[in-house]
Amino acid sequence: MFEIKELNAGYEFRNRFVHAVRNVSLTVEEGDFYGIAGESGCGKSTLVLAALKLLKKPGKILSGQVLLDGVDVLSLPDETLRKIRWKRLSLVTQSSMNSLNPVKRIKDQMADVLIRNHGFSKSDAYNLVKEKLQLVGITADRMESYPHQLSGGMRQRVVIAMALLLSPSVVVMDEPTTALDVVVQRSILQQIEELRKKENFSTIFITHDISLLFELASKISIMYAGELVEIGLARDVYTRPMHPYTKGLIEALPSISKDLDSYKSIPGRPVDLAIPIQGCPFKERCPYAFERCAVEKPQMRYIELDGNGRWVSCHLY
């Protein structure tokens, strides 16, 4: 089990603190495909970097716990963390080209993880690299390639193979299909789902494209202004969204059956996370806002719906 408890994190900038993650809690069970969706700048990437203790300066973790099978990852020394990463907990980053070393062959940068941190011999490391690359549909001869010699889709598959090298129990994927065309994107998403079932790992999938999660995820969290505002089963959130922000995201989804005039956008713009928020962070953009929303912050409440529970942070419930 992977659990985040009341995590707070952000960035120190010019005598201000941008509070990008605000008191976030979530639980990922074994085998879950857990999606986190929200518009750009809502704190999704900061959340996963903080949870993996990879948030670099000026980033700062203020408080909270991240439990992997009951052990607090944030309290572990760096040496212990290096042994846990890749083996029990791994990350597929947002930009494959930026995460691969342009002057090292694919086989060498993948093998480096195994040799330096996990005591593999060079020959054993290369054999495992070959096996994992073939698992994501890349032939053995591509091990000798440099990143620039591969297409965007192949580079993304390399990063996925790297994350699966040591068969971790939890794989965090931060917008893994960003900047790829829709055909390649769909191919990679199908492969991720096949690998998840074959390798039996839990997935935390971060995206601004909520439609992907409705197709792939078992559970989904909606993030706004550094907070989770709705948590539930993906199919239930899609068919019966409860938070006004979730409703707005779904109403904005494109569809071949929709009339152009029926599309709705969410008015206004996101709040400044460097300024303390009074009341509900969504109040200025919400069509249902009333006086209480301006003065009192809504708390996450559990609501029973048709046999399945939903967590919602809204004064309407």
C-alpha cells in the first residue's frame, strides 16, 4: 500500500512561499490504477516529486507523511532511499528527452541504475536492460542508440522500461504521453495497461487530460489549487461528478456528438498559490458559490452514493 498523509509542500521564491500542495491525503491499494487530474499549475507534479522526496530547491516539503507498506519514505536517509527507488517505487517523468542523458547510449544509462545502486555486474545489467526493452516493444539492437536517434514514442518507452527495471510495486507516471501525437499516445497507454496487468504493479497516473483517466483508471482524484477536491471510482466520478470543478472539467470535454454551442469553459483563472486562501479556493469561479464559501474552507466529507463512497470538499454537501 502507498499512502500520502496531510502532505504540504511548495516553493520559496522572492520572500514568498508558493504553497503548491496543501494538506493532500490519498491511498493507493495494491493493483490500483490511480489517476490524479487537474489543470496545469494545480500542483500535480509537485505532489509526486514531494511524495518521492525528489523535490529540489527552491522546493520544500513542509509537513506530512508518505507511507510505503507502513514505512515513512520522507523520514528515510538518502542511502536507504536510493535502494528503495526503482526497486519498490519508481517514476516515469514528464519529458523523456529531458530525462535521458543525450551523450550516453540507452543501454549504459539504464544499466547504470542497476550497477551503481543495486550491485549488478555489467553483463547481468545489460541482460536485464535487454529484457525490459523487449517488454516495451524495443528491439535489442536499439540498446546501442543514443536518445536523439529514437523517436519521441520510443524514448518514452525507454523511460517506461527504465522505471520497470527492478519490478517495483508502485510506478508513478507524470504526464507520460505529453508532447506525443495521439496515435503514439494511444499505443503507449495501451502498452502501459498491458504491462501493469503483466507485472502487477500499482500505478499513479498524473495528467491534465481527465478523459484519459476515465478510460484507464480505477480510482481518480481531482486536484485544484494544490488540494484534492473530489476522490472516487473513475466511472462514478464520470457519470455523477459532484464538485463544481469536476463538473466543469467534464463539461469542457470534446465529443463528436456535442454541438459546438454546448461546450462550456470554466470562467476566471486559478488562484495565486503564494497568497493565503480564505474560504473555498474555487469560490470565484464557481457557479454555485454562496456566502459561506467566501469565509469558511470546506472539508473533505465522505458521501455514500449507490453503494460506493465519494470524498468531496464542497459546502453543497
